[in-house]
Amino acid sequence: MAKIKRIQKVGTSKGIVIDKPILEMLDLDHEGAAVEFEITPQGLLLKPSMIQEVYQRVSKRHRKSLDKLGE
């Protein structure tokens, strides 16, 4: 399902408004929903993110540094 959206001004930044039905399909229709984005050869990949999954990836990647901070 390809859709064309225009970049628009949001405060002092730029953004894309995502339609509510799409946000509801992805369970992102609540305030504070986490989203991951990645730049790929095809463009920008935007996907729902679970905070716990992000925490696990970061803690695995930076385990030694986090352990030293906890000392």
C-alpha cells in the first residue's frame, strides 16, 4: 500500500502526518508510542518499536560501559 505524503512544518522542524487508521493498524495511535526508523538503500523504513527490545539491544551492545557506570 503505497501512499504519497508531503513534508510539512511541525514547530521548528519538518514532519510527515500519518493518518489515524494507519497508526491504529500498527498500534501506534497512543501518545508516547515508540517508533524506530532506519535509512535503507530503498529509503526510510519506519516501524513500531517495543521499548524492551530496544533496551535489550542497547544493553547487549554496550554491556561493559553500562556495568562500569553502575559501579
